Amino acid sequence: MAQQSGSNYVKPLRSTFRVRFPIQRFLQASKSVFIGSVLPISLVIAWEVLSRVGVFPPHLLPAPSLIIQKIVSMIQDGSLWGHIGITLTRVFAGFLLGAVVAILLGAIVGFYKLAEQLLDPILQAFRSIPSLAWVPLFILWLSIGETSKITLIAVGVFFPVYLNIVSGIKGVDRKLIEVGKIYGFTTYQLIKNIILPASLPSFLVGLRSGLGLGWMFVVAAELMGASSGLGYLLVFGQNMSSPDLIIASIILFALIGKISDALLKGVEKKALHWQDSLTNQ
């Protein structure tokens, strides 16, 4: 009888924890969003006020309300979604291509000393080349079509992902590998159970850095004779002396880039839930 009453007490207790835990997570997320929004909203309000009193000339820095009107007008005529869609496609394709190549080369260089001696010096030399220096060469080789744009974005994504993968693999504690060998782990088991989990944080940071550079490189890519995309809107706004269109494009870049980074950060948090770190408290 006592056992039954105890189990009856545990059941509502468990259900209470299940209810409270999602609510607590929701409150924490809402608090983070609120704190992160304080500074941007304050800056936008100050910008609007200063624009209305004439501190900022409208032909150089229009008020946020005018920029919002410009974005709404592009939404209403349907042109904005096409530009956003083509830019997202280019970034995704370039990110996928650059990340896959970086993972393959980074893993080879990280695992094999000879590969590091052969490949790493020339890759580090290529990393020092400014991004815009690739533009005329890619136009010469690949013309001004989509291939050259995606390739340029892939170059920007490649290097941070590659560097973080190599750094993550090289940074694995040798003692952990020795313990694995003592327990008779095969090479596959060492990679799966020790090397991959130990290097995963660095790898995910590399992916986020690569995605950020992908958004930076897509602007340079869309300057290569593009007829659509958010980068094209920047050039079109410049040619038409339309600062509201230029700033609207910049804000859209910032918003979409932030959303994509937040999604990748969510994947990172899920993948690293086992870490007992300060941010997980």
C-alpha cells in the first residue's frame, strides 16, 4: 500500500517537471531575445529621431521608416522574394561545396603528417590571397555565370572550416588516443569514439565561421555581373542614387545572415549537449 502511494506521488511530480522544464527554457530564450534586442532597438529609435529632426540628411541616410517602406514595397510587388531566393541558393551551394572540400582535406591533413607537409603550406599561401583578387580570375575561367559566383563563395567558406578541422584533430589529447589503443580500439573506433567527439566543437565553430564568410563573399560574387540577388540590389541602388534601397539590402543581409547563424548555432548546441561547459549551465 505504501509502495502504491509512493508511485502515485512520483507520477504528478514527474509531470510537473515535464511542464516546468519547457516553460523554463522558453523564459530563458525570451530573456535572451529581449536582452539582445535592447541595443538594436535603441539605435533604430535614435536613428529615426535624428533623421526626423534633420541631423541625418535623407539623401545620404534615410530614416528607418523609409527603409521599411522600401522593403514593404518590394514585398508587395513580389520582387524581394526572388532576390532573397537566388542569394540563399548561391550561399547554400557555395557553403556546401566549400565545407565538403574542407572536411575532406582537413581530415587528411589532420590525420597524416605527410599530407600536412605537402598540402598545408600551399593552402596557407592561398588563404593569404584577398577575396577580391579571385574575381577577375574566376570571370576569366568560368565567365560571369552561376559557377563563378558559387566557386567564389566556396573559397570563402573553405578556409575557416579547413583550419578549424585541422586544429580540432591536432588538438585531441594524446592520452585519450593511448587509452583507446590500450582498450584495443580499431582506427575506425578511435575516430568515432575519441577523435570525432573531441574535435567536434572546433569543427562546428569552423562551420559557423565559414557560413559568415559565405555571406560576405556572396556580395563580391553578386558584383560579378549579377542580374538578381541582394548584392545586385546594392549595385542597382548605387546606380540609381537610392540610399534607401542600399541600406535595405544591407539590413536584409544582416537579418538573413543572423537567422542562418542562429540555426547553425542551434545545431551546434544540440550536437554538444553532452559538454559540461559554462554556457550549458
